[in-house]
Amino acid sequence: MVIAEKILRTKDVLRDREYTTSINIADFPTYFNPTFKSKADVTVSENLITAEGNAYVEFAVAVGKQLGIFKDREDELETVLFFKNQLRG
């Protein structure tokens, strides 16, 4: 029951905003409008960041960008390479 109540309270979070998800939205027709589903791995829409389940590094970078933690684009790319284990030192 607690999960159902949380879902009901968050029902309008997406409103008419673009979003990304890896779940089958057909299973939740009252919560997801297929018109706004993005094909991108990560979508930033207003103050909401959504991502595919396997795009956790990209999601974290999008959060970092919104928080302004990167010095520049090079710093951002270095972070991505580090967390994807592609930065060899």
C-alpha cells in the first residue's frame, strides 16, 4: 500500500515534460505519456533529470552539470572517462 500511495502522489511529476526511462511505459499508461518519451539516454527537463537504467554515469554527470561542479568541458569528459574505467594513468 505504501508504494501505491507514493506512486499516486508522484503521478503528475512528468506532466507534459520530456523524460527518459527504461521501463515499459505501456504498463503504466496513467503515469507516462508516450508523446514525451525521449530516445536519449538522459533527459533534463526543467528541474527533473531522468535516465535509462544503465546510464547511471551519464545521469550522475547530468546532475553534476546542473549543480555546476565541473570546471569546464574537459573536466566533465575526464569524469566520464574515469567512471567508465577508460582513463588510464
